[in-house]
Amino acid sequence: MKTASQLSKHTSSSPLAIIDQIVRDHNLDEGSAIVILQQIQAAFGYVGKPMLERVSQLTGIPASVLYSIVTFYTQFRLEPVGKNLIQVCHGTACHLAGAERISEVLQQETGVPEGKTSADGKFTVKKVACLGCCSLGPVVTVNEETFARVTPDKARQLIKEKRASCQCGHSNTEEVATID
Ligand code: FES
């Protein structure tokens, strides 16, 4: 799944053409596998299995090797995520500080079960391991932003603000593209 904004650089291209161009930009170079995968994720928001197969065809790198890369590095996602990727730290310190309640509130406010994406493509809510700022728990990240000492009220407010600031212009449906 990708949003129009995520593909602003490539609006006139098909998904496969975008992948082909990214790979060609790196001269079909096997040594650029990680950079190629990063750029595909930047364009689409994730790196799905059909994308890995296409990169494999073009570069000669076995799809199994590409798959092992995207599953090893936590920066990669194999499935599409919403416009707002919300990650709730469930490391020990955040767990003790009330992360479970924060996850519950976020799931209630977005209507999205753990690890899933809302039908309108606006929210994905995920539990993650330690985010590295344990004294500030419960810690939540929304895309590149980090929120410390999140309370249930703060969590509700956060969703309200993100919903209000969404500029996509779609109320309940967002145009998405997939490569299946
Ligand atoms: S336990 Fe949450 S940031 Fe470390």
C-alpha cells in the first residue's frame, strides 16, 4: 500500500516501473541491495515479497537473501503501514510505566487492532521493543516523532491531532497501490 504523497516523485509511473528505475539507478549492483531496499521502502512505505522478487530478477540476488535482509533489519517493513505509524514501546521500563494501557487506548481511538492498519490507511498501531529512552516511559513514536511519558489522555489527544492534521483529503478511503 502506498499513498499518493509517498509516491510524489513517481506519480506517473507504475509500481514495477518505479522499482525497475530504483534498481537501474544502482546499475543493477548486487552490492547496493540494502540501499535499493531502503529506496523502495521510501517510495512505497514497505518492501513486500513481490517487490523482493522483482529486485531479485533484476539483480540476480536470490529472493531468499533479500528476504533475510528485510527481516533482519528492523527498519524494513514487509507489509504496508498507515500514514501514521504509531509504535508503542513495550520494553520492560515502559511496560512497568503503563504501556499496555496506552496500547489499549490507541487501539480504541484508532479502531485498529494491534499490528494492523485502519481501513482509511491513516493509522497503524504496533507494539515494539525498547526504543532506547527508558527513563521517559511510556514512550510512543508516530513516524519520526517521539512522545515521552504518554498518558491515556495524551494518547487520545495525539490521535485527535493526527486525524485533524491529515491532509490527504480522503475521509474514509484513501487511494492505495499494491503490487501483488
Ligand atoms: S523500555 Fe521503553 S524506551 Fe526502553
